[in-house]
Amino acid sequence: GAGVSQSPSNKVTEKGKDVELRCDPISGHTALYWYRQSLGQGLEFLIYFQGNSAPDKSGLPSDRFSAERTGGSVSTLTIQRTQQEDSAVYLCASSLAMGQGVNGYTFGSGTRLTVV
Amino acid sequence: SQKIEQNSEALNIQEGKTATLTCNYTNYSPAYLQWYRQDPGRGPVFLLLIRENEKEKRKERLKVTFDTTLKQSLFHITASQPADSATYLCAVRPGYSSASKIIFGSGTRLSIRP
């Protein structure tokens, strides 16, 4: 697509439920990143994909968080047994290749997750 | 510990003046540093990149400087306009070869008043 698309744009869920957040990167971008942004805070790195593999999962906060990418394109971030501290905006970005941030990352508009 | 620090207080500037935003980093040796703009409800948008061996980079009304001795980057907007009001984020690409991601500061909110 022309840009990075994320869905849903907003998600309200009850504590303890599982949620899935979707990211559709720019066509041809092999690198895909998930970040989390809490209110008034910077972006917190979660996980990075090169193709379908995730060489860097170092930012995932707990084992309740997982992500996958299929076909080198769409990625899904899953949060199991959501907690109130999971409330944040989840941002996805893509770039042409690993480390190729020289042209910057292209971000989606994010999914605002609210756990009640 | 590794940190990227930006002014947490909002910066209020009169239209037409030059806005200067600061990004300081500790315990990084960046391969490059990037600046992004973020509007409310939107993802960050890439503006400029400056490499470790560059002192200054310009793009239209934007200018970025990079001082690896001071471990600081300055971001300037000349002839500022109300449409420049946004949050500006700096981001560091660590210099170690295995680095696969960029690390963001928390941003500075800029407000340009008419």
C-alpha cells in the first residue's frame, strides 16, 4: 500500500482479555518494527522483523506479548490476558531493510489500546 | 545507563522566530541521529538524518547540528509558522553493528503562536 496501515485504530478491552493488533507495512519493505507509546512518553521498542523472522524481541515486556509476521508482509501483535498497564498507543513502522533507517522509518497512525 | 533526553517542557515561540530544540544522549555512540515530527493522533514522520561524521544538515527551513563531543544534536526551525506546532522526537541509531533499531527520546512539544 501507499503507507503503513494499522488496525484497529482504537481498541477498548476488558482486563484479562486477549487482543490482536494488525500492521500492514509498505509493499517491498522487508523490515518491520513495533513500538509502544504511553501518554506523554517516548517510543518504547518492542520487536523487530526482518522478513518473517524476529532477530530482536528484546523489547517485549512479558511473555504475554507475542508477534508474528507472515509472507514477509502483514504482522500481528498479540497481547494475552491484558492488564491496565498495557494501555498505550501501539505503533508499527517499516523500512526497506534492516538498519536502513537512512531514509527514516515510515510509521502507521497506531492503535490506541485502552484496557478497562 | 543509556539515555536520550529532550526538553520535557513545551517550547512556545513567536511566529517568525527561530525555534531550537535540544537532544542530548548518554552512553551511545550513534551511527546517525534522526529527527521526527509527531502530530496528535498520528505516527511520527521522518524529517532529517545526520550522520556521526557530519556537523550540520539542512532541509528547507530546517537545520540539524550534531556534536559528538558534547553528545548533543540541535534542531532549528527558522521563520517558524503556526503549522510547525507539533511534538518533535529525536532518535539514535546505536553504532554497534548488531543494532537493529533506533531508540527514541520522549520528544519536545513546540507551539508557535501567531
